[in-house]
Amino acid sequence: MPKGTIIGSVRDALAVGSNIIESAKNEVVWLLPPALVGFAAQYEIPNKSKMQIANGVRIKSMFRISAPYVTLARSLLDIGEDLRHIDQYEGVFFLVGDRKLSVSSMHVDIEGLSLDDKVVAFWSESPAYAEYLLSHFDQAWTQGVDAEDRLRELLEQGN
């Protein structure tokens, strides 16, 4: 098992994720539940991503885009994230920066989520663990649908 730290609160997990985004020099990838993406947006995480994209960092992201998350998906596309929709995903949720820094969790209970809620997340600086997570990301990415296509589909359905 790679060395790392167990993160015990939502507040700390957001701080670690934010730090990973801010410290990236080349690339950030993430695969998260949509409600968690919305929750992070309340704490200005997309603004950090926007600044990084302006500095040449590539951000590839995935979540299940459904009607309640159309505006969120559009806002991520508007700042320049390379976004895909994934319909079904079972497994670890994560964020990886520059193929070495990561924060991940197998399960995030997002009902009524607050900053002080408990969470079990794993923060690591291990490139080997990051590569493990990236292999899941790459597999999901190939199965994903371009976000623009998904948004058109939802619009055609009246959402």
C-alpha cells in the first residue's frame, strides 16, 4: 500500500483537493459524484481550476450529467475543462494532480453534506497510486460521452 494520510472530514478533503489543483503544473483529472462536484463549486473550487487552465494546466473531468447538473456542467465547460459524462460508475472517486498527488474515496455519503461531516478519504503523493487511479480514469474516459453531446441530449429531452 502506498504511503499516505487518511483524511477524516469533508473540510480537509476539500482543502487537499484544492491544494492539488493549485499546485498542478500540467494536468488535473477527476472523477466524482455530481453532488460532490456541486458541493465543491459552492466553495469556489472551479475558480481555482479556471486560474490553472489560464496558466496552461489541462483539466479533464467526469461526472454523471443529469438535468439537475446541466448548469454546473455548462459552467465547467465555459472555464475550459475537458468534461465527459459517465452514466454508470462503480468504484473509487478521486482527483489526481500531475500524475502523483491524489485524494480518493470509495464512498462519499452526499446526503446533507456539510464541511464538518466525516468522510474517509486517502491523500497520497505516490506516483504509483496515482497511476492506479489514472488507469480507472482512462477506462471510464473511453466509455464516457462528450459533455456537449450529453447536454444536447438533455435539451432534446426537455431538461
